[in-house]
Amino acid sequence: MPNLENLRKQAKLILRWHRDRYYPVAAQIRSGLPRFSQMTDPDILAHSFRLSDAQELVARQHGFESWQALKMGLPTMPDHADTTTTAVVITAAEPQLFVVDIKASCDFFTGKLGFSIVFTYGEPPFYAQVARDAARINLRCVARPPIDPELRDREELLAASLTVATAEEIKKLFLAYQSAGVTFFQMLRREPWGARDFIVKDPDGNLLLFAGPAE
């Protein structure tokens, strides 16, 4: 059975993460508290967030509407470590690209691919995140590429896959990137399995697949 003191510690940890602008906690807050559901990560981290909010989030994660309801219902919860009241929900996936120049990579994603910078970290920056709509990509600075370029190209080792909802959108996106002078590893084509896709190569050689339905 969950221990109330441990749940209090969870709430305090969430509050500290928010105060420290720890970006992964934003997705947790957005998925758990309805009033934050339409906000972006930066908006959530800039918004007022109190201990009572963190406690409500912990309560909702355990199937209760409020912290008070959790405290009242805690004794009735099954005393089994493998029993939970709600299923675990993975709210996002963020591929990580290895790059040799954070600024150059950020400039590519913002200037060519229509992304925006979510944050950069370090002085000088060695880590960053860029976003476009629901997509998030993390950028990690390394001294040299960890994957052999010839092997990557020969085997078409993708660094990330990004999708759009319609055939019209994938065509529109391809034309926009073509106009922006993006380097293509693969031009727009229709695949046998019913998708239409193309592959972009970033300045570090990472292969980014953009896909949508063929029709």
C-alpha cells in the first residue's frame, strides 16, 4: 500500500523539478492536470505551480480527484505492490541526435525545418531541444559522430521518424523543405506499404524520415 509520507515526498519532488525548470516534468504535469493540457512545456514551467498543484497531480496519478480524496481513500487501496489503479501512460518520445555544433544544428532546425528552440543548456551549450508541433528532438554535442557515416548511409540508419496526418501535408512539407534548400537523402516517394515519405540529412549526416499516408 502506498505510504502517505512517500507520496508527500513525490509531490515535493515534482514541485522542485518545476522550480528548477526540469523540462521532462512539464509533460507529466500536462498529462495529469487538465488545466495544463493545452499548454506548451515553456508555458507550464513559467506558470505558477504550488505544492497543492503537485499534490493534486500525485493524487490523480493514483486515481483520485484530489489530495484530500487520496488521503481518505489510501487505507482502502489494495495492499499489493504489483496492483495500480491506473495504467502507466507514456506521454512522449524524444529522439536524441548527436551533433558536433549545437548552434549550427539549432540554426538548421529553426531556419530550414521550421522548428523552434525549446531550450539550450551549458556554457557554451552542449545540449538542446527543438520542437515543431508535438515533435521534440534532443541535440547532444559530441566531439565526432558515433556512427560510421558510410555504414549509416548504406544501411539507411534513421536517427528519427516524424509523421504528419495526411497525404497533402507530407507533399506540402516536402515542397517547403525543397524550397528551403534542404539536403535530401531520399526524395518524396510512395512506399509499398502505403506510406509516402522522404528523408532529410542534417549537417551532421543524421537521417530524418518524414512520413505520411500515401492517399
